[in-house]
Amino acid sequence: TDLRALVAIDLGAESCRVSLMRWTGLGPRIELVHRFPNGASETADGLHWNLERIMVGLDLGLRKAAQIATEGIRSIAIDGWGVDYVRLGADGKPVAEPFCYRDERTVVAEHTLNARLSPERMREITGIGILRINTAYQLFADSAELRALPWLNLPEYILYALGGRPVSERTLASHTQMLSMPTPTSHGEWSEEIVRELDVPASAMPELVDPGTDVGQLTGPLAELPAFANTRLIAPCTHDTASAIAAIPDAADDWAYISSGTWSLVGALLLEPNNAARAREENFTNLIGADNTICFHKNVNGMWLLRQCMETWAAEGATIEIGALVEAAAQASVPAYVLDVDDPDLLLSGRMPQRINAQLHRRNLPELSTHPDDAPAMAAFLFQSLAARYGVVLRSVQEITGKTFRKLYIMGGGSQNQLLNRLTAEATGLEVIRAGTECSTLGNFAVQLSTLEPKAATETRPSARWAATLRDMGAIS
Ligand code: LFR
């Protein structure tokens, strides 16, 4: 047996993490070795991620991992938020900083593309939620010159930059709005019809691979470190949400999930897509998950609302700590009405307290104080509104899928918010189970292990079995 360590990289809109899993005398142990902040910033030509800063942070994290894991590192796998991408020039290097999906350039692209190919048709082909943020609209927003260049989603780009071959792993590929819906005989392929309407040449489309694919060996300066001799690069579920769901160790059929971070992804795991009329009308998505599953959910707004308020308050000189704010919010009184958290305006960045009030004003409802001193009341209002929305969405999921839920797994950073958890339990009537804050990392390791150390072929969700094994053996502290 190979007892070298594994590395999982999880890219988040707020922070990126490098974690190590080592086999110790006590069993497998996962430790976070490096974490650095991330965020998009407004430049003259739009809202961008700073790719260079991410690469430097990852390089540092990988060096720390190599220093700790003297036994060597067997593989590295990367997952991250969906839909964003880089274009590669002839030299294989990115031609520009990647856009952030919240950039408003896709407002026009959405209209133009939808006029060429109706959203109904794209929905029929892909089975996924039609969202302006999806890669298809972003690729379409690029100039004709750029559209001819190959592109890679960010996690896959990083695997490529580390020495892997350029691929598109299906969990994230399904979020592009260009992949055909999987069927019993196909895992999903690029839709020629959609790709054609996007004016993207087939040569610009990456090779599709399934979760858990070895894409090559680490090369370059890092590979000179002794720990990185013969280190494999693995595409896990490159979509962070699919990774997080892969880490839910429950074999029953009575649970729903909320992956709670910048977004709240609210839904249930299915064995095949559900593209019924009501799923289409309510714009539920059928994204590909680990082990041939389908993540059937809706993007609901999330911690973004509060984080953006906090940025506005910070700009006014009030630095508020989130833990204290949640505690104070539990004592605050809240109005009898809720915010429409999925108002498109609230997905944009900046002036969040004012955007919130603008909606209330439009709806003839009393506005809230935007003053930092009243942050607890604003926070309580946001949590109550999110929980109410979760309740509505989960009732729809039950009606559409015919499932009956008893349990609700909440994973991600938002699962630490006890007030929101309580409000969510009340609004959904379900037993809330906190599945941990680092579920994407756990799922990333689980998919690596199910690739490197396959369990019996009879397992229905081998990755979830691995996640359960890691939890049972106390790998996460
Ligand atoms: C969560 C997530 C969601 C995706 C959103 C946008 O981090 O990956 O699944 O819809 O980010 O990229």
C-alpha cells in the first residue's frame, strides 16, 4: 500500500484552502496547511479574479504541504466555485485575468444568446438551471477573437498549469450550460447545437472527463521538491458543490442538503435528472455529481448578502466580527415580512444595505436602518429571509421529486451560523444536521481515494463511503 499523503485544494470566492491528508499511526488525518483570502475586484474593464495572487497562494500552500509530508505526496486534486474560466493563448498561458461571474457584461450576452437559441431549448438539452452566470453566457460575451481560443474552468486550469492535460471534468462542465443531460447510456457530451450557436469552434472545447480522472504528473519547479516526486494530478469533482455533496455519508433517501457559503445550494441528490415541467418552470438545476448522481438544486442567495453588507459597513469605518454579529442578531427583533433574497439586483456587488432597502421600497414595505449600529437587526432580517426561502425551495423539491425529507444536511462555512440553522429548522420542519465546514475538501479527498483505492464495485456511492470512512476514523478534528 501507498502511504504517501494526499493534497486537496478548494478554491472559494472568499478564501482558498490547501489541505493535507496523511496516514498516521492513529489513522488518516486531515489538516489545513494554508488558507488565503480571495475576492473579485473591479477594474477598468470589469470585475475580475486575481489569478496571479491565487497561483502564488497555492504555490505557498503546496510548499508548506511538501515540508510537512516528508513521506511524500501521492496526488493533488483541485475543486472550486463554478462557471469561471480562463482563455489560453498559443503559449498555453492565460490571455487575460478571468472575469468573475458577477460581472455585468453577461446582461447583454444573455439577451443575444437567448434570442439565437431559446432558454427552453438550452434547458431541454442540458437539464440545468438557466442562469446568467453560466459559462456559456460568459464565453459568448467574449470578443470573436477570444472565442476562438481554448478555455478551461479555473480548477482545471490550475491542474493544467501544474502539469496536467487540459480537460473539463463533468461536474463543472455540467454548470457551463453546454453539456447534454446525462442519460442511462451517456455521461453527457458537449452539445454541438449550443457550441455552434455560441460561435465557439469545436477545437476550443476541452476534452471531457469523469470525476476522479488522473490527468497527469506534477511538473515544473514544485516537482523538484522531494515530496513531489511522482505526484499525480487528479480531477476530483472539480465543482466545489458536487465535492461537498459527495462528502455526505448517508445511504438513505430521506435527506436534503444546503451547501451554505457565498451561495446557498438547496436541494437533494438524485440518481437521474429530473427535467419535468415544474423543474423547468422553477429553474431547478440537474448538475452532475460524484458517482453518477445528480445534484438537483436551486441557487439561492447566501452569505453573500451579509458579507456585502459588512463590506459596506467596513467602508463606513465599522469593522464588525461575524460571530459577534450572529450572536447579537439572535436578540434583534425582525419585521413580519421577508426580503426576496433572489432579486437579481442582490446578486450584484456593492451598496448592499441600500440595495436591500431599494427592494423594500419598491414593494412598499418599511425600510431597515442601514447604519452599522443596527447591523444585528439587518443580519436577523437576512437570516430570516434566507431560512424562509430555503423552506419554500425544499417544499418544491419534495413535490417535484416525490421524495419525503426528514433530515437536512447543512455544509460549508454557513453551517456554523447557529441562528440561521435554528431558523432553517423552523422554516423547513426538518432535522438539521451540521455536516461540517470543510465538506468540499472532504469530498475532494474522498473522490481521490475512490480513484486511488477503489472499493467494491457494488457500492452505489463509493466516494460517500470513503467520506464516511474518513469521518469514522476521526480524520477531521
Ligand atoms: C458555490 C458555487 C455554486 C455555483 C456558484 C457560482 O461555490 O460553485 O455551485 O453555482 O458557486 O460559481
